[in-house]
Amino acid sequence: MTLIRRSSTAIPIALVLTLAAGSALAGTTGTEFQTMYTTLLNWATGFLGKSIAIAAFILGAGIGIARSSPIPALAGVVFALFMVYVPTIIDSIMTAVI
């Protein structure tokens, strides 16, 4: 099968699937998991999340000192940044309305 023949069958299928797609309402409807979501968000952005971020940095710094390498400490910093920013990013992605 040539490339032209493959793309000539794939393009109409992709077009039909695109037009048949429904609205994404995953982050704006349903209250079944609202309590769990709020609890996890409070943990991640509250004192538990800050404690985990600080512990990751201290652990990375300790491993970095033991290995004489700054890379584990940088991994701890990256993990700490993820703990701070990822809940906001995920919330923005899930509640975005197209």
C-alpha cells in the first residue's frame, strides 16, 4: 500500500472522528469526587505538600553530598517545583472550556 493510498483513507476517517467528537466536560460536571479532589488538592498545596517538597530537597541534597554530585539536589528542587505548580496546572487543564 502506497503512502498516498494510506493517507487518502486516513484523512476522511480522522475528519469524521473529529467532527463526531463531543464536548469535554470532565472538569466541570459531576460532584461525586469533589470531596476527594478537594482533600487531595489541600494536601498537595498545604503543609503536607510543602513538607514533602522540603523532604525531597533535603534527601536529594544528602544523596548529592554522598555522591559528590549536584544532580540529586537538582532533582529534589525539580520535585519541589512540581509539588508547587502541578496542582494549579492540572486544575487549569481540567477546567478549561473549549
